Amino acid sequence: MSGRDEWILIDFWSSMFGSRVRIALAEKGIVYERREEDFPKKSQLLLEMNPTYGKIPVLIHNGNPICESLNIVQYIDEVCCFAPFLLPCDPYERAQARFWAHFIDHKLHSASIKTMAYETMEELKAAEKEMVEHLKLLQDELGEKAYFGGEEVGYLDVILGGFCTWFTIYQDMGSFSILDEFPKLKAWTRRCMERQTFSASLPDPDQLRELVHRIRRRNGIE
Amino acid sequence: MSGRDEWILIDFWSSMFGSRVRIALAEKGIVYERREEDFPKKSQLLLEMNPTYGKIPVLIHNGNPICESLNIVQYIDEVCCFAPFLLPCDPYERAQARFWAHFIDHKLHSASIKTMAYETMEELKAAEKEMVEHLKLLQDELGEKAYFGGEEVGYLDVILGGFCTWFTIYQDMGSFSILDEFPKLKAWTRRCMERQTFSASLPDPDQLRELVHRIRRRNGIE
């Protein structure tokens, strides 16, 4: 990597997947150009750079596209071989970090969608129950550490970090208080949000709330 | 890693996810103990080692469990720092290998399930169409190379390798000839199956065929 590297991020402001790439780039101090999509329309650049899925985020590094946010964050860490290092040094800890990152995308994310797309109170309650079970596992994984990465921000902090402002939205939509039920995760969220690299990379909660209500109205469930 | 390392693989004979871990261990020349599950019952060991999902494969290295096959193969490559290296050296090529591994698990695998679980000919045709589209992309990724890894077997060969004998089953279940439609993938499959590390790690096609018919009969679709 040289000082003349070109970084372009194809992104959409509300995306937790886009947010984690922004956080990773900010933690590494990389200056990049952001290309905002205008969904539901997709730009020619997005379709060319991610023909398989046509999804954001796509990071284009010196003309080479990298897709899928878990993969992109790992790529950033590998290609930018300087501190802060996101993935742990130890192969076993690295495997654990990847395992929980996968859990966040497959379990937490799908439960979180349900807490917003519910039609009945029963559906909402079931989604909240699922969400609580997943967050409990994540809080156990955090344990007494300041960050998932230990004393410093690591891969898993960046991956879950994309959800920080979304947590307040899930809470607003339902009757349960995510952050109060999980004091250690609450403290972790506050700690992350105090970092400029996180707070400047995350969407505004009011705009997010408005977006969620607009989608619910469009889908005829509000 | 020392000569006294203990490796245990919790496995199930027919699983393509288990097969790829067996292939990776064989490629690295690692001697391990295999613990076969007796599904649908789950062993106490499996539930203890993978409490989050309760799924095979789980690799236990010196008492530490690693779950999720893509993650396990990457772990094996990272902790066994000797040839053959599975992940490419170049970070961009590594990101590409991980991207296609994810594609295999999310797209190819779900289409392949449909080619076996169909109830009507329309469903079978749709599943085959999907499968053909995915295989086309994978064949394009292979290009003129001997292996996805180039001249030597790499990460993606191990990941897709778990499907080698399954390809013949998908073909038996439907009307299309996967391997004839994709001559480069066909040659790749033959090349892989000539390696003892692959052929000894993969299930027997006759037993697989019998299993698929038994499941279809149990589900009342045959």
C-alpha cells in the first residue's frame, strides 16, 4: 500500500453493513471517497462492481472491488498492515472473532429485521425474545472486557459497531429496553459512541427512525 | 503447533461441510480422530462444543472448539503455517477466495437443496436453472486454471471440493447433466477426485444416493 492508493466506498447512509466499513476505514485513518447510492435505483458502478449481488457496501481499492462487509473489514485489516490491528494475532481468537461476526450477520440481523417488520404484537414479542437471546450470547462473549477486542477496538467491535444507533431504533419500535437489559453491552455501546471513528461513521437516529416508519407505511403495516 | 497437538473432528459422513474439513486436514497431513454423529440424535460432545448452533463440523484443537466449516478451513491454514498453503498470499486474492466461498454456501448450497427436495417438475426445473446460473459463475471464476488456487489446490478448491460427489447426485435426481454443461468444472472435479486427499475424504456416491431417496421417502415426496 502506498500513499497514492485510491479508495472508493459504494455505500448507503442507513446501512449497518456500510457503517462497519466506514468505521474500519476511520480506525485505520484511510481517506476515501464515498459514493452514495440512490435506492431503490442501483448505480451502474454498483452493478459493475458487484454483479453477483448488486449490494452495498463495495470497497474499490485501486480499481479492485471487494464485496461483503465481513470480508471487506478483514481485507482492510490485512492490506493495511499497521495499528490498530483489528483481527487478533492468535489464530484461535481470530477464528472466534469470525465465528461471532457470522453469528451477528445470520442471527442478530435477521431477528432485528423482525423487530421492525412485525404486524402483530405476538410477532413483535417473538422477535424481541429472539433478539434478547442473541444479545445475551454476545454480552457473554464481551464479558468484562472494555471491547470485544480486549483493551482496544477489534474486528468484532467494528462488526457489531454498525448496529450501535440501530439498537435505539429497535428499542423505540418495541416495548423492551435492549440497553437496560444488557448493562455491559450498554457500556460497550457508550464507549464505542465516544470514539469519533464510530460516531462519525454511524447514521443519525432521527433519520433512521423516520426511514423505518416510512418503510412500514409503504408496506402497509403502519 | 507441536507434534503432540490433539485434533478431533465431530463429523457426519454425508456432509459436504464435514468433507471440506476432512480435505483440508488431509492436504495438511494432519492426523485426527473422527467422532461420527448419530443424527437425528446429537451427542453431548457436539452440544457442548457448539452450543450456539449444535451443528457439525466442529474441529477441536487441543481442547478448543472451532465451528463453521469456512472458518475451520481458514483456521487450519492459519495455525498450520506450512505448505500447502490454502489461502492465497495476496490480500485481494484472499478476499476474492472468501467471497466465492461465501457464495458457494449461500447460493449454490441452497439451490442444491432444492434440486433434491422438489415436489413437482416445475420446482425441479427452477432449481436446476438456479444451479446452472451459479455453476456458470463458478466456472468463470475457475477460468483456464487447473485449480481455483492456480497450479495448486487452494481454499476455494477445498470449499467446493466438499460438493464433488454430491454433483453426481444432483445430476441423478434431475434431468440435466451438470458436468457435461460445464466442461471446465468437470475437468476440475476429475482432477480433485484423482487426489487421495479428496477421494478419501468424500462420501460414497451409492450411499449418498440411498440417503437422499430415504429422506425424500420420509418427507413423503417419493
